[in-house]
Amino acid sequence: MTTGTRYSTPWLTGFIADLPTPFDRDDEIDWASFEMLCEHQIKSGATAIVVGETMGEASTLSPAEHDAIIRAAVNTSRSRIAVIAGAGSNSTSQAIGLTMRAEASGADAIMSVVPYYNKPMQAGIVAHFQAIAASTTLPIILHDAPARTARELSDETLQQLAGSAQFAGAMDASGNIARLLRLKALLPPDFRLLTGEDSTASAYLLSGGDGCISVESNVTPDLCRRMHECCKQGDVECARSLAIRLARLTAALPQDSAPASLKYGLSLLGLMQPRLRLPLVELDETSKSSVAKAIAAVLVPNQASEARGWQAASV
């Protein structure tokens, strides 16, 4: 049974970009580029952005940088778009600290990942998230990424947590459409379910999912917004056509090479430099060519011609 009324999160829907953190030549955050990334999403009509999470290389950000990224997103958004702050850790006390600072920095919600590496039991996962919830008044979006954490958020655990109104939804990075259908029958109707895999986004949305925490919507937010609209209207042919158009880009921006592939793609669009922090490194030349060709094939003609020029210069 749900305790209280679910937190109002009308913006927790559609394609929500997981923004990368841009770095300059001195390995400092490039604030001008970060503002451009935020504005790119706002102008496309996106309802929310995620900052300081997987694509944001959160594990390499200092606490001060993490707080500053959230404040910068909030200040840039000026309430035009919701800011979801990554605030996860495999240490409950550190996750609580990140959550409290995200709230103080003005975030609209936090995203909190299942504790990684130390492999807690499901009871420990429940206690972890309940402790985080007790530390904040913000809505919490659960992040289930078993490939990264080595622990899944079981259906039973998710059902237990969804009984609290503070847990607004979950991002499922397993890419399992069958699980979505199973969870829809178990969870409150106002609990939002989002995929974390662009490759399953159209099928997920057409099967009743609420949205996608997306890599490729950083590059093509307009096309992703159109796909969401088609899925909401039940227009399968439209959604299928857009999914086919985006498929090459999806393949060029796989999770196992992101954020390197994402940053390189955005550098071709003039939005940032492709720099990363160790242990992540930039793409090899073959992968760069694949990303450039995919962008050239997907973008509208005037942008595609520019991308073809960038691709030619990069090989």
C-alpha cells in the first residue's frame, strides 16, 4: 500500500538526457560547454535532465565539483526544465551526504543507484534507500543497473520501496521489456518506470513505460521527443520509423563505450570537447569514424552535411 500521495513529477516522462560533464584542456569543468548542453535540451522541449550521474562521470568528480554541477544546471534551467541530480554511492552515509547537498543546491529530484561493488542483500538495499529517503524532502528515482552494480533491484524490493510516496519512479537499465509488463501489475499506477537503454526505448514506451534516461537524446533530442509523442499516441509505424532512423546512432553510442562515444559525438556538433578523466580515455580512430558516420546519417540534411565534413576530417 502506498503511504501518502506520490510526489508530483509531471516532468518524469519521455526522453531525459543523462548529461556528460565537459572538461577543458586543464581537466577542469568547462562551464560554458555545460551551459550549452543544458540549453540544447531546454530548447528541444525536454522536460528534465540528469546531471552528475553515469554519463557525467560522477565517480571522478570531487564533492565540490558535484555540487557545482548541480547548481550550474539549476541556475541555467531557471525552472524551465527539471534537474535530476545523481546522488548515488555504495556507502549509505556518502549517498545521504550527496542527497542533502543536492537538495541544498536546488535539485528537483535525486537519482540513487543500487549500492555497487559491496553486493548488499536485498534487505540491505531496502535499508539503504530508506535511510536516504529519511534525509531529504526530494522525490527519489531509483537506478537499477545490475551490469554495473553486480546487484539487481528485485521486483519484491522495488514493490516494497514503491509503497512509499517519496520514491517517484525507477530507471531500469536491464533492457528487459518483459520485466516492465510484470512490474506494471505489481506497482502503483503513479510510480514511473523508465528504461535506461536507448536500444529498447521505443518498445518500452509502446509497452506502457513512461520514458527513457537516454544517452542518444543528448545528440538528437528533437527526434527522441518525436518518438515519445508517437508512442504516447500509439502510432507504432511512426515510432518504428524513428527507431530505425536512430538505430545506427544507438549502435554507435553503446553503454560500454559511453561517455567517450557520447562526448566525441557532441564534439562534432560543437557542444563540447571530447575530453574524459582517467580511467576513461577517448575513442580510437575506428570508433570515432563510426560515431561520425552515424551522426551524419541520422541528422537532418543541413546538419548531416556538416557532420559528413567532420567525419571526413576525422579519418
